[in-house]
Amino acid sequence: METLLLNAKDKGATDAAAKILKNGGLVAIPTETVYGLAANAFDAKACENIFIAKGRPGDNPLIVHISDMEMLNEVVSEIPEGAKILAEKYWPGPLTMIMKKSEKVPDVTSANLPTVAVRFPSHPVAREIIEKAGFPLAAPSANLSGSPSPTSFEHCVHDLMGRVEGIIDGGASSVGVESTIISLAGEKPVLLRPGYVTLEQLQEVLGEVMVSHAVLEKLEEGEKVLSPGMKYKHYAPKAQVTLIKASSDDYVKYVNEHAKDGVYALCFDEEAEKLSVSTVTYGSEFSDEQQAEHIFDALRIIDESGAEKVFAHSPKVTGVGLAVYNRLIRAAGFDVIEL
Ligand code: AMP
Ligand code: MG
């Protein structure tokens, strides 16, 4: 298929994107978290095509993106009190909330679950496209299933050229990791995926928030989870990745002791010059926000480098660091060394 490449800065670009979506097509769009592969959330056929274009397992539900609170009423059957408060504080922004779905949401969109994931993005291009389309957009990350989430137009072109009707360039994603996901559909709020809106911030608003054990740990074979996406080995680079939990000095010492051809370090900016192997950095040790912004690009660079073995320095597991850790431990297939 021919893929129309658009630039959000060009006149008429968001109109062209909205037109494709109205015709039931797919467009990769920029959001503040990562790029999303969008389709009309109410069009079962269009949503089915998202799964095909990405090679995504059919039991992994899509996030539905809205551009105003009226659209929320169309998508969910009830809005829990906690969701109202969180929406007030964190929408538009990188927070996805799970609620009971309305009848308008097709089963394919929610992967047959009685609930739906909803987000109100803050990215002006994403919002403009939803507004012009006039319906909510189902949009998972715009990567091929299994590869790192795309944080730039170039990442989307690399993965989806010839597989979707359009890709629109809106610059690099500023957050860099996918949205925080919290379920408000059960009795107690549960954090299903950590992101830029932190667990600490959610606790401040809601009081007790449970953390799904899939956030930090590997699932058992066949284990049932609240968030189906968490059971897949995401973001798997071609190289074998080991996550090292250690102080900066101990990490540098360990990697230098294990230096040989094909070994790479995925490290913090401050460590690169102390290491005797090839390095790819993913931000300052002292900024979890920078780490989130750069982690997926760093994983793609590692993939293209031909690295065979990667020692990744683990981020802290507090604040936004928990989101970075959650992605990296999956990239490492849960192979962790604690020094
Ligand atoms: P992606 O859009 O690629 O970031 O993936 C969407 C994530 O949202 C996946 O991990 C899904 O498991 C999760 N998700 C979407 N809808 C639901 C839902 N109704 N209940 C639980 N998790 C969901
Ligand atoms: Mg994804």
C-alpha cells in the first residue's frame, strides 16, 4: 500500500490525516508520550486493521483517545469519582484510565473486555486530528509489535512504511514512554503500567493505589492479568540485554571487567567516558525524565549497532524511573544482576 507522508507544519496536513481516518484508514500520529497508530475507535474494521498492520496479538486491547469530555461520555458507561478527579488534574496528558465501556465501543477495540482504556492527549497535533475527525481514535503505539515504541516520525516510517495509509510528522515525543495506565473499573484503583504520571502522584490524589505485580515482575506461563499488554515480551532488542542494578562505580567496574567485542553499555551520560566498551547513553543519572525521553531511541540505536550483548544500567524505581525500569526490564527479558 502507498503511505502518505505528512508534516504537521504544512497547511492542510491535519485535514488530510482526518480525511484518511474518516475513510476508515490508519494514520500514525504524534502524541506527547509516543507516536500512536490511529483509527476510528468506533469502526471495528478499521481497528482490526491496526492489529494487522502492527502484527499485534488480538487479545491486547487498544487505548481510545479523546479530545474533549463529551467524547468520554460516548466511550464509557459510567465515570467513577476517582476518574473525575484524575481527569481534572492530569488531562489532557499522559494518563490512561480504564473504565466500563459503552456499547458504542466495538469488541475488537477492547479485545472483548467489558472495559475500555481512555486517554485525552495534550499534543496539539493529536488533538487537532481527533477534533477534525469528529470521533475518538483507537491508537496503540505506532511500532511493529515487539519493537521499541516509536518516539519520532523516522521510527514510524522505519516500522510502518507501506503498511498504513498515512504517517504525520509532529516532531519528537517529549515524554518518550507510553502513558501511565490506571484501572478504575474495579473496587480499588490499580496501577497497570507506570508512566510519566507517577505512582506517587496517583497516591496523592486517590490514597491507596495497588500496583499490578506485572509492573515489576515476570508473569507465570498462562497467568491471567488485568492488562493483557504486560504479558508480552515487549521492546526486545536483537542483542541479549542484562539489566545491572548497582551504583555507578560498581556498574562501570563490572562492565569494564566484562569488556569484549560485541559488548555494549546502555548507560547514563556521566558514565560513558569511564567505560572501555561501546556506549549508548539514555540521559543523565540525575534526571528520570530525560531517561524516559531517550530510552526507546537508545534501544533502537543499540539494535542498529549490531551489539550482541548489552549491559544496561538500571534506573531508580521511584518517580518516572519506575516507568523506565518497567520498559527496560522487559527489554532485558527479566535478566537482572544485582551487584
Ligand atoms: P499500547 O497502546 O501499545 O501502549 O498498549 C495499550 C496497553 O493498554 C496494553 O498494555 C493493554 O494491555 C492496555 N489496555 C488497553 N485497554 C485495556 C483494558 N480495557 N484493560 C486493561 N488494560 C488495557
Ligand atoms: Mg505498544
